[in-house]
Amino acid sequence: MKHVTLRALALALSLSVALGCSTTKNASTSDLSDTRWVRASPILEQQLRDAAEQLPWAKGLQKLELIRYFANVGEPAYDLLIELAQDPSTAVATSAYSAMGASRDGRLVEEIHKIDWNPAEATQDLRLERARTLARLGDWSTLPELIRGLEDERLYTRALCDQALREITKERIQFDPRGDLVDRELAIQAWERWWLKYSGKPMPPRVDFAVPSTDGPSAPTSLED
């Protein structure tokens, strides 16, 4: 009788352990399937929020460091960056896009396309930064936007669009952001021919950007500064 009792207890214990392991495994699998990204710890979440609060006023090197910080954090910062990309402040939204582009994580392309987007309501800087981000992440359909950015009246915007195009495509079409209008136009036409050859699609019509000329020597950290 004693042996029977011991065997019964052992069997019950083994079943309990098995069920416990099964329950834990299922819960873990469910948690992982419900989470798109690696979640930030409460401390890291607060640090990310603190950094985000600096974005509206950050300029130059400080802004660049914040963008690098978000990009280096990676997945735990993605949900916040997607949220910030929809901020009404162009300074905040462009920084969020720039950080996502710097992450080089192509999975963000799908998430960016889920963001409610109306180009007609976006500033030129936001349109260009979004285009640069998507292109850096592998969605080259936005390259025409960057080619059009070469026509911008602002020197630093022309320079950043030129840098982005060369970095992303590895093409070496010579464009001097400081060059005269005729030389710049010839280079833009070369980019337009490249796009037609690459995609088989014509460039969208040109638009006149009503932006003030603010040419200067300062180096930008994003398309909006």
C-alpha cells in the first residue's frame, strides 16, 4: 500500500511539473507573439522619454547625438520613434524619422507606411526626411523625392539630398550643392535619367518650393534643422 501511495504521489508530481512547464511555455510564446519589438525596461523607457523631451529645442551636435542615441538603442526605442514621427512639430518628427533611418532596420518600412500620411499637409523638410528614411531602410520608391530635393533653395538641404542619394544608390553622379544653377540643373537631369533607367518610371512633375534662401556653412544633422 505504501509503495502504491508513493507511486501515485510521484505520478501526480510529474504531471504537475509537466503542466506547469507547458503553461509557462505557452504563456511565454504568447507574450513574444504579441510583442512587435523588444520592450524597454521601465528605466530605459523613462530615459527615452527624457531624451524625446529635448528634441523640440535640440540643434546641431546635440540633435545629432540624440538621433544617434535613439538609433543605438534600437528595438526598445521603435514604438516611441513611431509615435514621435507623428508629432505636429516638424523638428520632432524629422528627428524621429532620421533615427529610424539610422537604425538600418528594414522592418520599420512596414511600420512607417502604417503611419497616417498626407504629403500635402506635411512640410517640405518632413517629406524629404521621410523619403530619406524609407530609402535608407530599403524602400527606394521615395528616391524621386530626394532628387527633387536637389532643387531646394537651401544649400544644406541640397547637400543632404545629394549625400543621401550617393550613399543609398552608390551612384557617383556629380552634383555640387554650391554650383551655379545651370550646372545643378544638368546634374539633376542626370539623376532623372538614372531614375527612369532604374525604375522604368518617369519622375513626378516638378514643384516650386516656397522656402527662404538660407545658404550657409553649417553642416546639417537632418533635413530639418
